[in-house]
Amino acid sequence: MRRRLPSTWDRSRGQGPRADWHTLRTLLPYLWPTGEAELRLRVVAAVLLLVAAKGVNVFVPLLYKQAVDALGTTAAAVVAVPVGILAAYGLARVLASSFAELRDIVFARVGQRAIRSVGLQVFGHLHRLSLRFHLDRQTGGISRAVERGTKGIEFLLNFMLFNILPTLLEIALVTAVLWGLYDAWYALITVATIAAYIAYTLAVTEWRTQFRRSMNETDSEASTKAIDSLLNFETVKYFCNEAHEASRYDRALERYEQAAVKSKTTLSMLNIGQGAVIAIGLTLIMIKAGYGVADGSMTIGDFVLVNAYLVQLYLPLNFLGFVYREIKQSLTDMEHMFRLLAEHAEIEDAAHARPLELAGGTVAFEAVRFGYQPEREILKDVSFTVPAGRTVAIVGPSGAGKSTISRLLFRFYDVTGGRVTIDGQDIRDITQASLRAAIGIVPQDTVLFNDTIRYNIAYGRPGASQDEIEAAARLARIHDFVTTLPLGYETRVGERGLKLSGGEKQRVAIARTILKGPRILVFDEATSALDTHTEKEIQVSLREVSKDRTTLVVAHRLSTVVDADEILVLEQGQVVERGRHAELMAADGRYAEMWRKQQEAARLQQRLEGELEGAAE
């Protein structure tokens, strides 16, 4: 079995949490995007509105105090003074609320653009990662990591920038006002209460993070098992393993349940402690203010002012505990997503890479050596040439390295020895985009998108006209079938194309490749999974498609390659025979032996089919 070295994605799961500052540093460039003057201006405007909102908010209780004190004076003052003060009080509250809403309006585009940019970058990076990574990935787990990570960014932007930072600013302003108007004890009690609250919140939340991390891991595990099971729906049915799949999923859900219970229980403990800290601080400062009123050093307005400030701080401070918990959870979610960006792209364009210059499309493997792991070499000094416009077939037993050749040609992996060239150009020295644009493939296992037949054919060249799509479908002998469907080309093919038969899926794949119009074609066991009748029909389409194109055929059934210009017999990673069909049969070697065995198997199958038909009659 092929093994791969653990990736950054794999290794990160067993390590401690990535430092929060590192996660935030990764996010910051998206909030101050290079070359986006409008977005930067919005950030500056949002910060100014934030400061204005908090400044007005701190001024509101002062107006309230003046109104209360004025109510204790003469009747004339009651009529003349409080009306103006109360009007100013009302205006200040409206301004504070308006500034906060305007701040959200101004910053909305910055936040959403950051979420969009991060999501797009992660998505693009996943497509840049090597085939080695994607063969071993867990689609469900990665999907949930990206989903939670982008949601975490949105929460972080909305609450850290516009809740935590403004609250801290407001605390500083209130403390300064209390110290300036009264004495240091009011500021000291306020600061001590807030410090105790924050310290308790940080300590307990850090402890609780392990349970959130466990929830994420078990949630991803459950999602991965569910998606994997549903994608293999038919296999589950074939083996009557519905109960087995349900049991696996339930075990994953049970682990999530245990982690979720611990998370909820510790959350309640955190809330109780936070409430106690706030209550003690509030009681102490109100007692001191009460004594101040009793000894005449403070007015009723001063008592109300202190109370108003504490209540004003209490609400966001209480909310700060929730926000901090959620921010820690968001950072945990973002940490996992950003690790995907740190995953090394194994195959990258060289600094000097240039576009492929086609001059016919001659493909050459020159003393190629390759192994998925250093200790196990798959190809050993393989050399052959596919001349422009000619067809070369590669045959051999399973595990000989046939499909590896097509993966090396597409540069899903780099050779460990020798080189692969197209028209004399080493494919490591040309851009991957131009390389793959020149090659078309019809694989053994054709996987279609869960979309329409038209979309799946047009995938070969997005933007192709309907006439071009239908022309490709006719060459692939799928057009007549499509026209019999009620929705025609708008018929949806289902998940992985499961609504179509094997032959129909292969014809769609052929049409898609025709529409791409490549100079080089690869048929990687394109008919090995089909019945004999369908195989012969597909072979006709393949011969038409490959006419005058450089064609590499990887095949198991020798009957499909008898017309090839050259046949290579690959065994244990080495070319053991080569020549045309007649030459290899005359040599009576490995190829001739394989031919006789397959012909005997075909005759036996035909005899069995005949007997079954006779019994049925």
C-alpha cells in the first residue's frame, strides 16, 4: 500500500494550539488590503466613528447627573435648566447610537471583503496542493474547517474590533472621569473589578479551549464519516452495511456529545464566577458612593452618575465575557483553516518557467525513475517516445506503474530521476497551466459534477457555445441519447454522475475532452470497466478523437490496443517488451502470454453467457 509522509495538515492536529497572535497577524493584511484605497479609507473612518461613539457615550451620564442635580433646585430652574440638559442628553444618546451604526455601515464592506478574500485564497490553495495531499485528504473535515474558519473571521471582525476594543476604551475613559471628579478609590475599585473579571475570564476560558478543540475534532470526524458513507451509498447497500455505518457515525456523535457536555458545564462555571466578580465590585462602589451622599461630599446626581457609569460598563463587560469566549473559539477555528494555507504545495512552477511551445506534441520519457516513497521505486529507468500524431500503448499487470506514467505526464508528481519532455521541453521548466492545457484525458473512473450534462461537457472549455457542445457530443456519440431525455442537455447527472451508466459517463468524458481540443491525448484504462459491447462502441469514438493527435493509451485489455503504432509491456516498473502487436505475438514473450490468457478468458465468458441465455429461454 502506498504511504505518504504526514503533511502540515496532519501534523498540526497533534500539536498544541497555534499562537493567537500568529493567527491574528495572518488576518491583519486582509483588513488593510494593499492597493485598495477605498477599503483603507473605510477602516480609518470606522475607527473615527468608533471613538466618537464611545466619547459621546461617556458624556451621556454627565448630562444625566446635571439633570438630576438640577431637579433638586428651585422651581424656576426645574422648568428652565433640565429641559435643555435633557434635550442634550437625548441628542447625545441618539448620536452615540448613530455613530455606532454608521461605523458598522462603513466597515461592512471591509469585513465581507476580508472573508471573501480569505475563503478564495484557501480554496485556490487547496487546488494548488499536490495530488499526494488530495488522495489522502478527508473532504468532510476540510470542508468544515474552512466553513468554521470563515465564520470565525466574521465573528472576530464584528466583535473584537467593535466590542472588545471599544469597551476597553470606554473603561479607560470612565476610570479617568471617576478619578477626576471624585477620588482614586472609585477608579481603583473599578479597575480592580475589571482586572479580576478579565483575569478570571482569561484563565477559565483558556482551560475551556481544550473542550472546544475536542468538539471541533469530533465534529469533523462525524462529518467526514457521514459524507464518506453517503458518497459510497451504493457500496453500503451492496454489503448491507447500513447498521455498520450508523454505528460508526453514532460512535463519532457520542464522542462529540461527551465533549459538548464538558464544554457546556464549564461554561456555566465561568458564568457563575463572572457574575460574582461583577456583583462584588458593584456593591463596593455603591456603598462608597452612598457614604459620600450621607456625609455631603456627593450629591444625589453624583450617586446616580456613579451608578449610571457602572451599569453602562456592566452590560458590555458582561457581554465581553461571552465575546472573549467566542473569539477564542473563532481563533481556534481560524487556526485550523490557516494551517491549510501553510500546507506545502509540492508541485510548483519554477521561477524561470515559460509556457509550453507546441510543435507537434512529441512526448518522451527519458530514463525516468519515480517512487511515491523513497524506499519503494515504482518506475525504474523507463524510456519511450510517442511521436507527434502517433499512438503508443502501455500494457501490463496491475501495479506495474501504468497509471503512474499518466500522472507524471500531467506533472501531478515530479520524477525522481530522468525527465519527461514535450517537443524537447522538460515539463518541469514549463508552466503547469500551459502543460495541462495541451493534454486531454479520458480516465477509467469518470467522475462528473452534480450538474447538467451541458455543464459537464462544457467543462472541457467553459464558455463554449451550445453548437460547439453539441458538435463534441455528436463526435462522442452521446448527442442522440441526450436528445431522448425530457430535459435534454439540462438533465442533471446526480452526485458523481450516478444517474448515468458507465458508458454514458465515458461518452460525456470523451465529449468534454473533444471540446477541450488538446494536442496530446491520454486514455487511462478508459474502457476497462465497461462491457464488451459498450467497449467496442467507445473504442470507435476514441479512434476518431485520437486521429492525428499524439495519443498515449494505458490499457489492461490488449484487444483495445492492437492498432497502436507501438505497444510497451510494463512489468515491475520496467519496459520488458516493445513493438507492434504482430511483432510481439511473433516474439512469443510476455505480451503473447497475456494475450492468450485474455482470449481464453473472453471465450470462457462468451460460453457462460451463451449457456445463461439458453437456460433463460
